[in-house]
Amino acid sequence: MPVIEKNGDTIWHRRTTKQSLAHSAMWLVGLAIFAYCWQQISNATTWFFVWDAPRIASDIWTRATPPKWEYISQLGRPIWDTLNIATLGTLIALCLAVPVAFLAARNTTPSALFIRPVALLIIVSTRSINSLIWALLLIAIIGPGVFAGVVAIAIRSIGFCAKLLYEAIEEIDEVQVEAITATGASRWQVMAYGIVPQILPAFAGIAVFRWDINIRESTVLGLVGAGGIGLQLSASLNVLAWPQVSLILLVILAAVVISEWVSAKVRGAII
Amino acid sequence: MLKLKKLVKTYRTGDQALKSIELEVPEGQVLALIGPSGAGKSTLIRCINRLVEPTSGEVWLGDIELTHLKSSGLRRARREMGMIFQEYALVERLTVMENVLSGRLGYVGFWRSLTRRFPQSDVDEAFRLLDRVGLLAMADKRADELSGGQRQRVGICRALIQNPKLLLVDEPTASLDPKTSRQIMRLICELCTERGLAAIINIHDVALAQMFVQRVVGLRFGAVEFDGPPEALTPDVLTTIYGEEDWEATIKKVDDDGNEIEAAE
Amino acid sequence: MSTELEAVLGKTWKRPPFISNQLLRRGLALAFVAYLIAAYLTIDINWSRVYEGLDRGAQFALAFTNPDFTSRASDIWGGLLESVIITVAASVVGILISIPIGLGAARNIAPLPVYLICRGIVAISRALQEIIVAILLVAIFGFGPLAGFLTLSFATIGFLSKLLAEDIESMDRVQAEAIKASGARWAQWINYGVQPQVMPRLVGLSIYRVDINFRESAILGLVGAGGIGATLNTAFDRYEYDTAAAILILIIVVVMALEYISGIVRARVQ
């Protein structure tokens, strides 16, 4: 923080002239990048449709209201499927995430040089790719249906759960582990008595948290054909049955709210 | 019974924590290890049961040399050495009983320990020990519900249920108030006498050490500076171990203090 | 020997169960198993189809060792560039809008009506998934990156405003009050009392959101809202696994790079 003497007065500035120049230059570059991005988006847009948007929006709104309430009778099975995709997917993911997390954590990995990078690669690659893309891929491989959805959710969740879990493992209290080791316990016993009790609350929290996210994600998997309520949404959209669409959106909204409530309750009970 | 020969530990950073330590502890002797922070007390204790790998030298427990043992041999040797920690080191989310029984892990197979099906004799012994330290009623409480002194008692039970020949005790009183410190030290020493255990107690409170042990070893910069009975700890000796300070007051005050408490109880 | 000790000696010991009510415990376990069986039975897996698929799965896995960046190069790079453009634009706009809304959604600095409106916006944005918003916006604004841009901006607002508001609500009151006591105006108070406390986390969260936005931008193309998703979808439809593998690798690499950068930035601001 420089103080400059000028005409006998002492003036305080937050930055030196050089710093403030670099600062302005950075803002300018940022602005230029944003302007370029905006121009690209603008070029790819048919502005006629955009100016027409309010009319279309109100048109869709009048068609979509009121929702077709009696359609709910056909949504029972899709909702059940959605729940199954999320729950089974989460369970499978947890089973796979636990070993990956132990292999990835610095203090439990058998080999920091060879195995840890592989575990980290599994984590980053499953995490970076959205479950919809996994679903697309699995549908191409094993055909459309609920099973593809379960597997897609499972794969996508491995990285997420394993990352949070291995961070929890790296934060455990090493002295407790030392104490168990000092009793002459074997490697596996040290894990069961020294490490697992310490990460169990984190594990439960992660499981419920991910289940909540998976409920959200599984509601839209049907858009690409991987089962659940998204299938109905996609079908209704294709035939422009807006009253059905609005009902499905309401159901999805309710599912999201309920799952968030359940997960908050369970986490509150555990911790 | 325990014999350290030319034990050296050099950390990867280049710090020489132990410089060729020679030490022999006969059966049933309780020994206090004193010295300033960083003198290598903790490292010495951890080198014995190889929580820290010694760089060179030999550790003999009875007629077994520990530094060359492979993992299963090391586990068997560790069963013979109970360890008590500074911050208790209980597994906080397990119950008191589980913490005590974890001292038997070296004797029990993995599946039995996982499902908590310990042999009845172990369970009985755990109850007996908890009764001995006055915590029987707490058996099913979680360890993090206990006070500091209670936790350290559980830590003592965990070490004793191993049925060890030797206790390695690392600053057992550092996190406790003065009164609890004395109670814990007295308990440890009583139990050692009852069971004829040898013990190495790593402690920075000289006065407390003098009150309870038969032999004191002073460590400074990773080397033994003093080895003798507690009465031989003169201000001169303390100066060589810890550096210049007015020791007269410390020693005297401690003596008075100790007698007073003794009398009060 | 105390009487309590005599009472327990020779008795087996069991770890006290997590749920102490036995009926409830067994009931929950039973219900869970019953659910799993019911769920499994209704999934209806076509094992022969899965078996056939293994072959294609292996092909796809192999494609990762030999990804094809060239034969659809213009589609891939065009799509990727569009994804990046959407990400950047949506992040900038989303972050800028989320700051006032975040301020408004913090109970300790906003008046009640403003608070309710802002919390309402946050709740709506968080409850609707990106892809559903994208579908609606494509229906309204037509195909193209504009819909994707609006979708991600909207999602960013929900995410950042909520976290920012929580941050402001849990900030140190004393520091902020000290500034207020010096007679500062509201804007000055925010600038000097509130901003320094929440800025590091806001920067960290914004960078994290850029990362999320890029990942989400990869799927917007599936519903026609621009970005690399469309190219990816086409590749899957045509069973061009090597092109699909190339795209997936690109996505992973960009996400890794973003995570790396965000790690550096977060370390620097904190």
C-alpha cells in the first residue's frame, strides 16, 4: 500500500500505479472475452424468435394450465422406477466408491505411486461426465430401460462419493489409528477399528446427500430413454401435450422437495 | 527384559532424534523418561514397538529382536507391549467396552473382531479391568462421552487387557489437571506392581515422576544424560538435562506439595 | 469383587445397537430388504440384451485407447468452443446477478420483503434441474446457445446466491458493526464491513461454479440448447464410439484443468 508525496500532501492509494495498470488491463481483457462470447451467442441466435418469446411463453402458459390432473394415474409406475433408479444406483455406487476411496486416500493407499493415480483417474472421469451422458452411452451399449438408468447413476456417483469419502479418510485422527496398531492388530483390523468408526458419520452423510442429488438426476434420465418419469416427460413434450408436461413438472418438483427434506432429516439424525 | 542397543533414529528431514541409545529395563521396573520437549522421548517409546521405524540398532524384548521382525512377528511382539497415549487415543466413536476389547485384537481373528464376538474370557477380563479402574458402569457409553481422566483409565484398560510384559506410556498426564494426573500416575504404578509389569513412562513433570517411580532416565538431544534413582535428581542434574533454571524451588515445592496431598487422602 | 462385577461376569457382551428399539430395528431392516427385492423385480433387466451389449461395451472401452479427434474435427472443436463460450458468458452474468440476490437473501442485511423475494428466486432456481429449464427455454427462445446461456445463468444464480447469503448470515457481526459505527452509508457498509469477509469464499465458489457450468454445458446440446452435447449425441446415435471417446476425453481434460486452476485460485485468495 503505497503512500505518495505530491505537492507536499501525502496521498494514500490502495495500489501502486503499476499495480493499478495491470489491474485495469486484466479487467479489459476479461471484458473483451465476455464481449466476444456474447457476440458468438448473439450470432447463433435467431433474434426474431427471441423478440417473439413473450408471446410464445404466454401461449405455452395458457396451454399448460390447468395441469391434466387425471394423468397422475399413469405416473405411479414411472415414479416408482425413478425412485428405484436413484436408490439402487446410489447403493451400487457406494459399494464401489468405498474401495476406490481407500485406494485414493494418501494415508491408506497401498501404493502412492501406482494405485493412487489410477483411483484418482476413476474419480475424476466418473465425476466429470454428467449422468445423462453416461445414460446415453449405456443405452447405446445395453439398450434403453431402467437398468441403463441405474448403471448410469451408479457410475456417475462413484467419483462424487469416493472423492468426499477419501477426503474424510485423509482427515482422520492418526493417533487413534496408531493406538490400534500398537495393540498388534492386523492391517484389516486397524481399518475396521481405527479408521472405519471415524469415517462412518461422513459416509452416512455422503450417502444421503448423494441419494438426494440422484433423485433429481433420475427424474430427467428418461429424456434420453433410461427409464423413470423423464420418459413420460419426453413423450408428452414430443406430442406437445402441455397440460401433461405441467403435471409432470409439478410431480418432479414435489419429488425434489421431498427428497431434500428426507435427506436433511436423516443427516440431522446421524450427525 | 527390555534391552536397547545402539538405537538410532534419524528422520528424513535429517533431524537426529535418537543418538545411539543404550538402555536396559529389568522385569517389573517402572522407569520414568524425562527431558525437554524434542529430546526424543516420544520417538524412543515409538521405536520400541516400531510405530516409528528405528534407523539402526537393536531392540530386544526378552530373547526376541524386534527391529528385524516381519509383519506377523511384529504383531505378536506388539501384543506383549501395551501402550498408553498422551491424548488417550481412544477410538472416540466406539463404546468404552469396544475400546477395551480392541486391546485383544492381536489375539482374535479378523471376522470375530469385525462382528464383535470376542471370547468370553476376554469379555470377563475387560469387565474386571473396568471394575478395577471404577468404570464398570460406563461400559456401554461412547468414548467421547467420558471426561479426560476417565478416558485415560479406559486407555489403561486397553493396554492391560493385552496381558503385556511391558507398558509403554507416552505423557499419560499431559492433558489432565494436577489432581487427576496424580491419580492416573498412581493407578498406573499400582497396576504395574500388582501385575509385575515393567513400564517406561515418558513424562515431562519431574515432580510427578519423582513421586512414583524407582528409576529416572534423563534424555537430552537424543542421548541419555542421567540414569539413576529419583533421589539423585539434583539441581545440577536437572540443569544438564533441561538447561539453567532455579531448580531448588521446583523440587522443594513438589516435595511439600506431594506430602500434603498424600496426607490429605 | 463388587456386586456389579459379579453380575456381569460370565455374561456375553454385545455392542449396543444403533437403534435401541428392537421392533423398530427389525422392522426397518425387513422393510429395506423387502424394498430391495421389490425394486430388483420391477427393474426388468433384459440379460440377453445386456450380454450382447458387452461386446459393444468392450468396443467402446477400446475406443478410449484410440480416440478419433480428426474425422469430425470441425463438429468437435466447434461444439467445444460453443460450450466454453456458453460457460464463460453464463458464469459472468450469473455471478453478477447472484451478488445482489445473495445480499437480498441474507436475513441480517435485507428487509423482509426483499428477503422473501430473493429467497423465492433461489428456491425456484434450485428446484428446477438445468435440463428441464433448458427444455422450456428452447421451447420459448428457439434452438441455439442463447437458451443454454440463459439456463446456466439461472442455475448459477440459485447456487451462488444461496451460498453467498448463508455466508453473509454467518459472518462476524462485530466487524460489520464497527464499520456501521463509523457512520458509513449502506453501500459503504457493504463495501467495507461485509465484502472483505465474504469475498474469499465468493471467489472460490464462483470458480467452482464455472467448473459445474462447463460440465452442465456438455448436456445442454441434448435438448438443442447448444454446446458439445449435440455432437456427442450424434456420435452415440451413429455408434461412432471413437469420436464419442474423443469428446469425453476432451470434457474430462477441460474439467481437470478447471479443477486445477480453481485449486490454485482458491489457495491464493484464502
